Amino acid sequence: GKPAHDFVDYLVEAGQSYWQLLPICPTSYGDSPYQSFSTFAGNPYFIDLEQLAADGWIEESDFKDIDWESEEDDINYGVLYNKRYPILRKAAKKFLSQEEYPKSYHDFCWFNGYWLEDYSLFMALKDANDGKTWQDWDPDLRNYDPHTIWNKKQELHMEMHFWKVLQYFFFQQWYELKEYANEKGI
């Protein structure tokens, strides 16, 4: 969002040409960027809600008055998790309610299918298992029994789409920021 764009502008003013980032993948329990559910996926915490509102997926009133219970230099990840995902679900629900998804979404899913399908299934299964570690799931899920997995994909297909849409939102914003930075010489 705007703070990231402002930081790019700051880097330019400071005469810098590189912005080194920590991993931007989803974090799990403990919220370390080095302990993630995916090497390829982007962290939904970085999805800019103001941009989602500008794109028409949510209203500003959905998030403007939320107390994130964080300090300037300290993020309350528990609150972030509990309050942000309902907003993201609302945006994804509106996106998925379209009569036809945009070609860019289909292209994104096809191009990233080598990781996106398994990632969305894993996240849907994790939610369906109350956030438990995969080692505590039913043995047929844990051992990736093809029949069980096929049935779960049918059962959880909308939840899988939710996770795919979050990645679509993330990467739309990420590539826009990257393009902005590259145009500025960063």
C-alpha cells in the first residue's frame, strides 16, 4: 500500500538502489517469516485493505475503525489474525460471487498451478482441522490418500478458492509495487 510506496520514494531520496526484504511468505504459529506454510505464497497480512476498497472488493467502513491493538514498532499478530481474515474473507466472497472471474485470475491460477493448488488445499484442510498441525490430521489426509484427497477437494473447493483469491490479491499488489520500485530505479 501507500507506506510501501512511500518507502520506495524514501529509498530514492536517500540515493539507494536496493531494497532487501525478509521472506514475504505466509507466517505460521510464532509469525516468523522463516517458518512458513509455503515457499511460493505471499503473506495475506501484506494485502493492502485500502487497495481492496479502491478495487471495490470491500468498503472502507469494513476496516477503518478497527483497533489493531498494535504499537508503531510492535505488531499484535494474534489480533491481526483474528480481525484481518474476516475482512479478507468478505473481499474474497465478493470476488467469488462474480458471474465470471476475470481472465487475469484464471491466468494467475494456471501460471501458479504448480504450487497454488496444493497450497490452497493445505490451507483449506488446516482450517477444516481447526488449525492443527498436519501430523494430527486423519491418517488418510496426512498420508495423502488419493481417494480421500479427491473427496476433500470436492468438499472444500470454495475454501480452496478463498486461499487462491488471497494469493491473487497479494500478487496483484506485489507486482504493482515491484513495478513502481523498478521504475524508480529500486
